[in-house]
Amino acid sequence: MGKGGDSTDADQHPGTSSNAEDLLNLPRFAPFLPDNFNVAEFTSKVLGGSHTTASAQSEQLRDGVHQLETALSDEVVARNKELLNHVRRMLDAENSVRDVVLSVESLQSAVRRIRAEVVGPYEQIKHKTQQLRNIHATVDILRHVIHRLKLAQKLRAQLAVPAAQVDLAKAAKLITDIRAVDAEVDLSRIDAVAADAEFLESARKSVQEQAEAALIEGVESLSQARVGSALQVIFNLNELQQAVSGLLSRHLHDIEKALRNALDSRHLAAQAAAGAAAAPGAAGALGTGAGGAAGAAGRGQAAPGAQDRMWQALRDVLEHISSSTVAVWHLQRVVAKKRDPLSHVCFLDVLVPPGEPLLVARFWSDVVRATTDAFASVAKPGKGGFVRDTLTAAYPRLAGLVEAMFERLTAETTIKGVLPAVGPPQLQQLLAATGPFQTAYMAGCLSRLTDAVAAAFPGSSRQLPSATEVQKCIGLIHEELKVGSSSPQLAAMMAATAAKALNLLAERAEYSAASGPELRQLAPQADGAAAGGGGGGASAGPNAAQLRNIALCSQLQETHRSLSTLLTRLPPTAAPALGGALAAVQATAVDAVAPIFRAVVEACEERLLRMHDWPGYRAGADAAAAAEVTSTSPHVAEVAALLADFRGEFLSRFVPPPSPSVPSCVGSLVERMACRVLVFFVRHASLLRPLTQAGKLLVAKDLAELQAAVGQQLHPLEQLGAPYRAVKAFRSLLFTAAPDIGSNPLLGELPPDITLQHLFSRLPASIQAPQERSGLTPLQYSLWLDSHSAEECLRGIAAALAAAPAAAAVAEGVYGGGEAAEALVVMRRMCAAAGAPVAA
């Protein structure tokens, strides 16, 4: 059925469908299948969209209904047996349901009967259960009441004995037990219990007051027994934490109050005025009275005697801090050992949770905080009055009081096996509390020192300061350093401040020093003669620039000497800072005259280099050469004359002149100069080749003359150390046969490169030395040696030996296989021992 009878033949003859399901799947029956089928909507739609009449549509509907009825009838007939079976099962189920209904009614009837029989006993059980519960509660209350009354009776008996025999610990335990009973059950409405309330409260207060009094007395007297017994009573009262906190708070409060009074300028002025007024005959002398004194203190002026009272008050405050810290330390020592005899809990574990600071550390932190706040408040402009000015000007006295108190505190709490109350970090914390005054005092000290340095060393090219100005500057530095000499901490701070002034002094002195080529100028004497008949070249005396720097060096040297002497009398804490500044002063002094010494050393080296051009060392051993051995070589004579003139014209102008017995800045330069001259002569004497026997005698003679000149004019030879020993060893080397070199212990003081260079003089000329192979002059080779290590020098010698593969044969041909061959063997062995073997 569709729109207006547009159905097909198959739709009109449903019998052609195979079954009823196919019939329902036909399009004409599809609109009737949905659950939300609407008749009016379907009718309106069909009539509006069909081209047939309503009667025709009705006829089609009746035809469809007929088809469905036919299909249904066929379906019923086809499933007749199955339907009959379903009906039979439904009848059986109906009979079963009827039986169940009868059984349920029977069960309900039995339940009603049982309920009627049980209600009575249940009500009785419920009633009796309530009675039992009430009786149990009553019995529990009675038990608590009886226990409480017994405890109260025991407490009365405990407190009834004479006061000296009262066991406060037991009384406190009884009070705590009674309070525990009250906490378990509410007994407030029981008259017997209420009657003891007033007694229990008074007993608790009495025991608590006695325990706290005993604790305070035990802490003040440092009695471990009294403190331990008092703590046990307080622990039994369950008030250990509160009592200890209260004790620490009381000590801290007293310290804060004492600090306020000690740093209150008006309070101190009023006390001073009152004390002066009370003195005999002072009434007429005081016209302003206490009010005027307080006003003067507020304006920063100290009333007579106010400063003394301030210092005395500060001493009292520090003594109070010390005694309180000792008391807390003593308390901590007791609680660390004390345990409850019943629970065995340690009292320290009760007072200090894990990870929290101990009692002394906590108390000290509070003391430092209070002290810091008090000093910071006084240091504010316009609030401290004369107290601020006095503490700033006399800060070393304040620091000395603090450190003296700390030393006493450390000594009193240092006991074997017990942690001390304080240590060095705590001292730093307490000194840091006085930071505002420390900073102000150090700034003033630095200002005074820098002004003195600026006055003594203006840092310009004008005339150098006089000895009086330098001594005045040194004296001021001495005074400032001596102020803090009694305190290790203050000494370190004062040394750091003085070090800044000394660094400024070194900087200004460097600006005052002369510079330029004049410092290296050594003018020859007018007559051109030198001591010892060796020729001209001695200096005619220092010029103006050299004299200026010598005088400046002497002033710096005196500053360094004076302060170095003082440094030995200062605490060791002052050495690090002051030592560095003194080194800077010494370096400036040395730099001022170092060009003069370098010029003299270069002049000596220039004269000693002439030995390579002097034929005396290479002459044969004839009679004339033998005669020459008794006289000094001209270059050595010139060096001796130059050193003598340097001593007379330069070194004598230093104040004081350099002396080995007196350490000085210039003394190090003189010692280095002496070492350089000796080492330079030995180096170049080892390069001489060929060197005849007469030449060796002359070298030994010159070496003795040079030693005498250096020892007399510069520095004692015995104090030169390794260079002097090398000179003695080289003299021995000159006359030691090659095979005996390894067995001579004296030659161990000589560097291997010197020995090897000398042994080249025993080889034929065909075997070139390192400088000869490189084409270097003696001066160039000497400069190369100054800038290279001994290992590089040895490698050069080994290379020179390796460059002569037929050296042994040549040596045998020239010297008959004697000394030259032996020297080669020794040289190869020495190179191998020094780590530079000769390549084959």
C-alpha cells in the first residue's frame, strides 16, 4: 500500500510470498511497523498525496488486513503443536505459582506466630542490657572516683610531712595522675571530687613554684643534682618544655633589658648626674641637674662620668651574657644525661626535636639577635648620642671586652667529654653584632692612615719626604696596629686596614721614584784608573736620579724593617694581610734601585766577557806565561775595581748600608748580584778552549781574586749557598783528570752542563762545542743559556758530540788516545745519566 493504489501485483497477492515475514517486509506494510505510528498523520499523508478516492483507499486497507489475517491463520495452523506445548507449560507454571503462594502464606503465618512469642523476651533483654550498661558506667565512674580519692589522699599525706622531707617528684607524679584521671572521665559533677579541686590546684601551684625555684637555683649554682631533681619534678608535671622555655626567655629578657640600659645615653647621663649630685659638695657644682645632663647626652655630648658608667654597664651586660650562657650550657649538660626512671626517655629528646638546634645554640642565636638589634638601634644617626660616638671612637675597647668575655666563657665550658658552649663561629657572630661601630672605626682608621701616607708620599716628582715625615707615618701605623694587638680578631681587621694604607704607600712611592736611562748610567772616573791596575771603568758616583731612588729605597726599607719587627709581636692572625702589603713595599723598594744593580751586573758581565779575547788563558806553559800566572787578569781586576767603587759610591748611600747580619730589601739584590757575578765567571770560564795548564792556573788565580772581591764588597761567600759551592767545585774540576770526575764528591755541586762545557776544552778543535756549531758568540750563547733550561743545554751538548762520529779516532790521533778519549767517554756517560744520551 503506497500512494493512491500504486501497488504491484505481488503486493495485491501476498500468497506469492514464501512466509509471513516476507509479507511484513513488503513496502505497503512498512509505514505501520514503527512504534510511534500516528494514524491521523498517516491518513492525512495518504489522502493528500494519492490520486484515488477514500473508498478506494479503504478497500486497499481492508484487502491488506485480510491478507494479514490469512497469513496469521496460516501461521497458527503451521505452529499448532508448538502453541499447544506453550499453553501446557503455562498451565504447569500457574499450578506451581499457586503452590508457592500457599507456602509463602504458611511461612508468613509462622513468622507472625514466632514474632508474637519473641517480642516479650526481646523487650526484657533490651531493658536489662540498658541496665547493665548503666551499671557498668556507674562502676567505671566509681572506680575512677575511688582511684582519684586515693591519689588525693596520698597527695595530702605526701604534702603533710615537713617541707624539708616532701618528695616533690612523687607529689608531682600524683598530681599528674589525678589530672590524667580527670581527663579520662568527667567527674566535675561529683561532690567528693569537687571538694578536692581547690586543694589540688593549690598543691599543683606549690609544687610547680618549688620546682621552678629549685631549677633556677640549681642553674645559677651549677649544681647538677639540684637541676636534675627539679627537672624530674617538672617532667612529672608534664611541663618540662614550658619550664625550660620560660627559663631561657627570662635570661634573654634580662639581657635585653641590661642592653637597653647600657646603651641608653639619656639613662646613663641621668645616672651620672644623680651620682654626681649625691657626691659630697657637688650640689653647688651642678647647675644643670639631671635634665641638663640628659639634654647634653641627647645632643651627643657625654655628661661627666657617663662614659665610665656606659663601659661598666657594658661589662655587666657581657658578664650577664656569659653567666646566662654558662647556665643554659649547664642545663643542657644535665638534660642530655637525665632520663625518666619509669619511661627511660631522655629529657633532651623531649626538649629538642630531631634536626632542631640544641638549647645553647638556640639561646646564643637569640642573644646575638638581641645584641645586634640593640647596637643597630644605637648606631642610627640622631639616636645614639654620646654612646654611638664613644663606641665608634673606642671600638677596640668594645671588641676587647667582647673577646675577653668570650675567652672566659670558653674556658668555663671546656670540659673533657662535654660539648663546649661556644666556639670560634659564635665569637664571629657576636663581633658581627657590633658591625656598625666596627665599620665606622675601620673607616676612620683607614682615613687616618691614608692621610698620613698622602702627607709622607705625595706621589709626585717633587722633593722626597723627610725622615721625620716617614717616621711620623710609620709611627701612626704602629699606633693603629698596637691598638688591636690584644685581640686576635681585631688584629686581623687592623692588619687588613693597615695593608690598604701600605699598598697605597707602595703605589705613591712608585710614582715618586725616578725613571729613565739615567738610572742605568755608570759614568767613568775622570782619571780612568781602576783599583788593582786593571784599567778604567769604575763609576764616578751616582747621579741625581740614582740618588733619589736610593733615598726612596732607604725610606721604604725602613718602613718595611720597622713594620716587620712589629709584625712578630702581633697576633698570628695579622700576618696574612700585613705580610702581603709588606711584600708590596719591599717590591717597590727593590724596583726603585733594581736598574742600578742591573747596570752594574751588566758592566761586570761585559768585562768578564773579555776573557774570551784575552790570550793569557791559551798561552803555552813557557817561562813568560808562568810569570803571568802570578798577576790578575785585566778583566777580573776591572770587575774588582768596579765592585769596590760600587760599594763605596752606591751601597754606602743606603740607610742603613746592606749587611748580611741585617735583613733588608737591598740585601736580596746584593746577594743576587754576587751570585750572578760568580756564576757568570764560571759559565764563561767553562767555555774557554783550548785551555792550557798555565791557563788553568790563571783561571784559578782569577777565580780566587773574584771571590775575594765579591766576598769583601758584596756578600760573604759562605752565605751564598749553591753558587759558592759551584765555584769551589769548578776550581777542583780544572785540575781533576777525566776518569776521576765521577769519583770526586766535590764535583757533585757543579751543574752537569758546566762540567761538560769545560771538558770540550780537553777535546781537539775538530770536535765543535754547541755554540761553535751554532755560530754563536760567547755573549749570544750566554743569553741563550739564560732563557733555556739545563735539559735543553744538555741536549745541545749531546747533539754536538753526536755530530762528531769519528771523535774518538780524532782524539786518539791528536792526543795519542789519552786525555781526549777519556774526556769523551766521561762526557758520553754524563749525557746518558742526565737523560740526553749521545746518538750513535
